[in-house]
Amino acid sequence: MQPKNLVFIMSDEHNAAFLGAAGHDAVRTPNLDRLASSGVLFENAYTNCPICVPARASFATGRYVHDCGYWDNADPYDGAVPGWGHRLMEQGHRVVSIGKLHYRDTNDPNGFDDEIVPLHVVDGVGDLGGLIREDMPERKAARKFARDIGRGESTYTAYDRRIAAEAARWLEEEAHNFGDRPWVLFVSFVCPHFPLIAPPEFYDLYPEAEIPWPALYDEADRPTHPYYEALRACINYDAYLDDDGVRKAVAGYLGLCSFLDDNIGKVLEAVERTGLGEDTRIIYTSDHGEALGKRGLWGKSTMFEESAAVPLIMAGPGIDAGRRVETLASLVDCHPTIVDCVGANRHPDDEDLPGRSLFEIAEGADPDRVVFSEYHAAGAAAANYMLREGRYKLVAFVAMEPELFDMEADPDEACNLAGDPGHAEVLARLEGRLRTICDPEVVDAHARADQAATIAKHGGREAVLKRGDFGYSPAPGQTPEFAA
């Protein structure tokens, strides 16, 4: 693979199914669809943690959350564990970020030569309320989710426009300044993350009367596993949405997917306009998905496909057009991919990384591999772990009964096979494979101990509750709105 520049584009909370190239019959994403048709679409890609901060730390380091130790949205990446950016900078490659990082602070050694209009966690601390996992309180900011929906503009849409403009400016003014050594530009948008407020020209693409109703939304169809019951009680967005609100929220999300696509189109057009196309590859993915009302759930925080699966597209010089790859992939695969893309050497300390280069996966390597995800953050009464192997997905909980889904026969994950004697052997095999990756109980104890220490550091449970929660991290220049 010839070394080339890389524009790596990440969005926030993009459900992998909400992509025209993935077969969605309503959403309009022409730019991403063209990108997929010109390159490779990985059809079974996953986050390694379905919430922003640990997902992004895992992506940066190429390590699973329990290995790198960034557990939740109050445990932000600080550069202490080297990532792909550090490895490239050590070898003289220019590495620049534009947009959302959701790390601790721009003064930390985050693995970038320059951070342009970055978004980091609130006050360098983040979401302390999510650390409370015993006797979990109701998250008051859930009301904001139902309030901030519909047609209009938000600080997030303004921020994404700025990110797209800064990316185009960098490509026009700076990309040609680094000689023959390939560079990486990390462009990170916040949409379609809530608030689900879409600009009129995109919201109006989706008339509310024609909005598809969320699957499994009726009370009788919702999962009754104690994990999801506890999650709803803690982060109950749906309690504040009537039928009209559901339609507005879904229309807003669809509109934001099209808005995101339009901004990505501006970046891709700048790559071509500046003559960089023949020397630059493109990768697109998201940090995690969005439930969008399916099963009566909103946001992320579960291992269901709508939350844990992510879109993943790779295109550019040396990459076959029109390929669809079924082999499982996840965000940790991006670390070796980025290093390989620019022709850098892999560091000896990274030999134990769990990921594999997407270039190799696209060429047929390791077709029987598994992918792994874990969750220890807001709303998690129990630590939970996902292992996907072939057609089966295991969701294991500490001190709760597991779930097992046949993704071919039951793509909606509506039928838990964990108690089916006919699948006992599959369940046992996957549980055994999970324990080759980590000890779930030991990892859970470690996470809870670290979280308890952070709560104590900030004055204890009552002080954290008094601080309140803010629903989503504010855009640069925006003051967070705490709800206590």
C-alpha cells in the first residue's frame, strides 16, 4: 500500500443504518453514498464503547476501554496512553484535528500538532453524574432532549458549519506545506448528536406525517431485561415525548444526518478542488450510534445494533471501488490503519493492540475474527460486554443474565436465545471467548473503584448531584446548562 495523506472524518452518534448506502429507504446521504461507491463499506463495524468519551479514547489509543482505563464521560483522554497521533508525530508526520475531540484539555499531549476549534469535556471534568451507578438518580437533563427537537438552528449546527469551513481552509492553505511526508487531518463533526434540531432546508426533507415510526416502540415490544429497565429509569428521554414529539425527534435526526452529509460533501469537494485527491485517502466513521426510539430507548448506552454499530467507509488511492466487506471491524482497527496509510512504522509497544488494519481486512484477512465492546458509564446498573462472532452476538452483564442474538435470523435482536437449550453450546463458547479478552467481574470492580475515587475527589455523591448534569457537551463558546 503506497503511503498517502489521510482525511479521517468522524461524526457523533450516527446510527449505521441511517445511510443510503446501507439501504435506508428514507435518509438522504448522497455524499457518503458516493464515498461508499468509490471505496469500501464495512457492513459490520462497531464502537468499542457506546458513549462518547471512552469510545474516543479507545479510538485514539487503539486499546479497549478496560486496557486504556478511560471508563466514562468523566474520565477523559489526557494523552497519557500513547495513540496513533503520537506515533505519527514521533516519525515526523503532521497531525491536525479540527472539531470535536472530547478529551480533557487542549493543553494535554493529545497526539496532535494543532487542535483547531476543539471541543473538550466540560471544565476538564465532564459528566460526573454518570459516575453514580448505585441507586442511580433520574437524569434531569433528559427533559432537554424532548425540548430541543424540530426545525431550526442550534449551537451544534453552527459549530459543524465552522468545522467544515476550517477543514476546507486548511486543505486550501496548509495541506501543501509539508513536502512529501504524508499528513493526517482529523475532521470531527458533532452532528447528528442531539439536540435533534435540524436546519430548515434539511428538516423539511422529512415531512413529519411521513416519518417512519421507531421499531419495537410499543410497551409490549420493549425489552424487560433489568439492565434496560434501570437504564430507562435513569435516563428516561421517552417519558417527555408524546407521539408528536417522537415524530419531530426522528425528523430532526434524519435532517441532521443529511446536514452532516452536506458538510462532509464540502470537505470532500475541498480535497478534489485543491488537487489532493490522487494523494489522499478518506475514512469516515462515527463514535457510536443512536437508538432513536427503537425499543423505547433514545441515545446510546446499549449493545443493540442501533447503539453499538457504526458506519465505516474507506476510499481513495489504492482502494477498490464498490466493495462491501462483511468481516467484523471496530474502532480499534483504525489505529493500525492510520499508521499504515501514511507509511509510518508500527511502534514496538503497540504489538499487543487488538486491532487489525482495515486495508488487510478489506483484502480478506481474518474473516472469522470477533469484535468486542464494553460499557461502564451513565445509566449502567451493571457492566456489560458485547462479543460478536459471525452471526451471533453475546451481551454479557455482571450479576445479570446474559443475552444471545442470532443476527442473521433476528436482525432486530428481539429474541434472546440465552435460555434456549439449543444454543447452550454457542452461549458457552462465546462466554469463553469473552474471558480471553477480559475478566468481566475484575474489570467491573476496577471501573467502580476508579469511579468512586472520582466521586470522592469532587466532594462525594451529594456534591455531584448538586452540580447536576447537562445532557450534552456545549459547543465552543457555549455555556453548559446544568439541570439538578
